[in-house]
Amino acid sequence: MRGTGVPHSHRKQVTMTTHQKLQSQRIRRALAVLLLAPVTLALAWADPAPTTTPPSQPASTATTAKPAPTQKVAAKPKATPASAKSSTSTTSSTSASTKAPVVEQLPTVVVIAATRTPQAPDTTATTSTVITRDELEANQYISVPDALMKVPGLSVVQSGVPGQQTSVFIHGMDSNQTLLTIDGRRQPVGLDGAADFTNLTLDNIDQIEVVRTPSSSLEGGNASGGQINLVTLSGRGLAQPISSAYFEGGSYGTYRENVQSRGAVGNFDYAVSGSNEDSDMNRYNENYRNTVYRGNFGYQITPDVYVDVHSGYSLANAGSPNAIEYPDPVARIETQDWYISPEVVAKVADFYTTKLYFNYDQQQQNFHDLFNDFVFNFASSTNLRINTDSVDWQNNLQLAHNWQITAGIQGDDSTVSQFDDFAGRTTLQNSLTNIGGYVESQWEALPGLNVLTSVRDDHYSDFSGAVSWRQGVAYTVAPTQTVLHASGASSYTPPSLEQLYFPGFSNPNLKPETSLGWEAGVAQPFLDGKVTPSVTYFHNHITNYIQDDANFIPQNIGQATTHGFEVDIKAKPIDQLELDVNYTNLTAENDSAGVGLLRRPSNTTNFTATWMPITPLTLSMGGSWIVGRQDVDPVSFQEVAAPNYFTLRASATYKINSYVSLWVRGENITNTQYQPVLGFPALGAAVYGGIKVSF
């Protein structure tokens, strides 16, 4: 969140003329015919559901967004080596077959974000990457942004140092087009319309799912670029509790502490964690503290009904030094966020499961700048608060062993208020509500040939609604395990609270940005899955692009295009060594202005290597090479070419026994001097060491 301002008088509802309404109806009818055609064929060709059913199982095992290693569903055999070993996928699938009464375990790695149901990554009709817990620990990542930097197709931009504004761009799309969810639960956005990745730690995180395919047809606005889903740990099924505590210290006066525990007692389960980080950084007004709590609590009421409550709290306090050309010695930002989210999952029948969650989140940001207050006699202290209520009712229907329908209703209500200390009054007070309905069809027309169709219709309180759709198809060539995929999708991005309501610089008549995207790719495992290269081409075109006019008022006056390709090569030549190299070529342009979109590099190369030379020791190394960025010069305020840079990190972890492990980690070990955002230098070389005790 960011921004200050004075109150906006009244919101103005955007209306449509009769001609516009008729045109909208024609478009919706045409889309309905296009999208229902595959569903009709699926109904005609679908094999009937079996008359015999497998043994009963808890409803949550088939629908919860937290698949555990012991979780089982009736599933068709997966013979593809990539599906068992690779964490990058580009294919589609129907849900599990229920012909045989025998149940099988899900693949070790599954992804929920792509289709709202657990699927192996290479069966989701999307370009997806899953970062497992083993990868997170082997590479000693500290935060979610740290881990995301290794993913192809992503640009992770931090304003210098930890605790400063961090944005994530998928395939060159804007940061407010990247949706953040936790266990499938939609997370609120800030005043600028973007999810806040700045203070996201890896506490209680089991895996990270990154879907780089437009997802508005299932998730609504803010998913035009894709979705990032954090899957948290669970205590379900554990015979005894698992607990740990760790301490780390190192460069720039950094100290981190963490404790966590999870387990189950009868039908009750829990997973809780707490951490704290302090960094001085020995630099101009850049000290940082971040305290985080996450907790999940669940109860199996009956074999077919499971309820849980997820909760979290974070409090971050960071210096706000401004660009180095205009340093501010005392400005600070305190960011507080807390949420609580109950959910119920029920198996109504063998072919029908349903789940309903509610999420309440409160974001609060206090900005204080005594330097401006006393030196320039200009108050710049504000308190900004955004309260968001979200609800989602999802229904999964297994109509045949090769056809599943997922349908539901999702809605949000956000209220923003801002108090200005200098004015002594509330200067911003508005709210925005949305409700949307979605339906998705996953149909396996032939063995290995999968068709995925989805559509969503959203309605907003303060501006026109939007319809989004997606049509995807994938085919796995059985003899060679070659995976081919292609999809097309329309998406939309709603105006932000800032663009709609910011006093003096807002426009209540804005419409959502709309985009049309498509992608195509192939993945081919070699040497029994020891080497798996994949390549995907993507293209997105945005209309109604929101830009500021000459008076700094946002208007729907622009167009933008992003396109390029990503190449990923995963290799495991021996059991002790894993390699991953990826390259992304990107062109991201503001077509109306004829300039490149800011902070999206044209060439990005990442690599990671993990080696276990002996059983107790794990070595890792990773690097990123960023080439061809456009940014704004902090002095001239003109768009300029930003310097290229290369960073390198490495770590070593030694497991003394089952209870104690030690590690050392180096960041930016080449001591590269670079600025991720011009005017905001990153940290130089740093070394950290720690100890973890498990019990």
C-alpha cells in the first residue's frame, strides 16, 4: 500500500448506452456458443460414471488446497517421467478416474492454482512451476521474493534492500496483474491494486506455485498475468508432532529467529510458526524489522466434513530512505497486516464435493517523516487502512471418469480510509465491491488429449463488469512422452483504489483494462527423464490500458503488448546432482507511447545447482543475469536504459544428525554494485550462518 490524499466527494457509477448493452449481449452470446461447444461434446462423448464407487474417504482429501504426502485419490497411472520429477509443466488433464476401487497416491508434486483442484504440474493446461519445500531448504531461501527470482518468465524487482517495495511481473504484465493466493484463498491488494510481496517470509510454507498463464477466467481481476499460490504446511495425518527452532546471524547486523510446530491430536490438527528479523544494514536510514505469525487449525467433524481456520499477522518497520540523490534521514513506514480465514469442505456425494471459505484481511500502513515536518514545515504523516472481506464457494462435480466440472461464486468487498496527521482528519474514505461467477470444464477427450474450458462473469459496484474466458488444449505423445500445449484467454484488470479515489488525481469513470493472451509450448524428457527441456512462446495484448494524461489523471487511453519466449532445462545426471537453467526473452512495450514498459528486462538468465557430495552435506549455487532494462532516472525523471547486472549466491548445509543442522550462505558473493530500481542500490556481498534444531 502507498499513497496519501484528501477525500473524494462521491463515486460515480459508470453506465452503458442501449447500443453498448446490445453489443455486450451479442458478444456474451457468441462467447457462450464458443465456450459451450467443447462442453457439449464432452457430455456427448463422456464415459458414464461408474456404478461401483471406491471406498469412502474424507471430503477434504479431494478438495483441500493442501495435499499432503499421505493424501490419496483414485487417479489414473502417471507414466511420464517428467510428471514425477519435473516441477515445471505445460499440459492439461481431467480429474482422477474412479473406475477401479483401488486408490493411488497423488504425484509427489501437485499444483492447485492452475485449475483450483490438485493436479500434477504437467497436467494443468498452464505454464506452471512448483518450488517444493526440499528446494526451498536446499537453497536456503529466506523470503518468497528470493525464491521467485529463480522462476522463468518472472521479473522480481525490489527497491534496493529488504523491507522496501517489491513487485512481481509475470511475462512483462504489470505488477497489479499478478494475483497472490495462500492455499487457494485470494489475498487482498493494496492501494495501487498490486499484491504486496515486500514482507512475505517462508514461515510455514510447504511449496510455492507459479502459474504464468492468464487466470481471470477462474480467479477474476488481477490475474491477467498469472497467479502465485503459497501452500502452507499441515499437521494432518502426523503420528507425532514435528517442531523446530532456528537462529541465523550475519552481515548488515542481521538476525533471524524462527520457531514452528505442527501435528495432530485425534481429529484436530494444527501448524503454527513465528519469526522475527532485524537488519541494520549500516546504511542511510535502511534498518528493518519484520515479525510474522502464521497458524492453521483444522478439525475433521465427520469422515466427509472438514473445517479449518487459517490466520496470520505481520508487523514490519522499515526506514524509507528515498532515492540516494534525495536522501531522507528519518522517514519510516510501518506496515501491519492480519487475516483470519475459516473454511469448510464437504463431500456431499461420491461425485460431488463443495467448499466455502471466508477471508477477512486488514492492511494498515503508517508513514511518518519528521524531517519534512520540522525542516520544511510540511507534514507527511499518514495512516492508511484497507479492510477486505472475501468469500468463495467452489463446487467440484465428477460427471464422468474423464470429465469434471468446477463452478462457483466469488466476491470481495474492500474499504479504504486514510487519516492525515497534518490535516487532522480523514482525507480518503471509499469502498468497492465485486461478485463473480465462474465455471470450468476439464475433459479428457481421448487418452492423452485434454481440453480445458473456463469462463467467468464479474460485476463491480463502481464501474462496468467484465467477462473473461480461457480455452486450452494439451496432448501427451505416449511413446516419447512429448507434451504439446496451446491456449488462448481473455482477461481483465480492474482500476485500483488509487486510480479510482485518490483525491485530485483519480477518475471514477475508469473501465477495467482488458487483455487477450495466447501461448504455445512443448516439453520433451530425455534419458528416462534425466534431462527435460521445455520452451513456451507467449503473447499478450492489453486494451483500455490506464495511463495518466497531461494533468496526471488516469484515463483508459492506451494499449500495451508483451511477448517473448522462455526456455527451461532441468537435469539430474546423477542422483546427487540437480541442475536448472532457464532463459526468458521479453518484449514489453507501451504501444500508445512508443516506449518500453519499465523494469522488465528483455533478457533474463537464471541457474541453480544443488549437489549432495555426501549424505549430510548439501551444496547449492544460483545466479541471475539481467540485461536490457528501462527505468526512470531519479535526477532527470526521464526514461533511460538501466545498467545490466549479474548476481551470484551460494550455500552449504550440513546435517549433523536427525536433530541438528548447520548452514552458511553467501548473497551477492561477487559484490556486484547494482540498482534494481534506479536510485536504490542493492546490498553488496553478505555472509550469513545459522543453526536449526528439530524435535
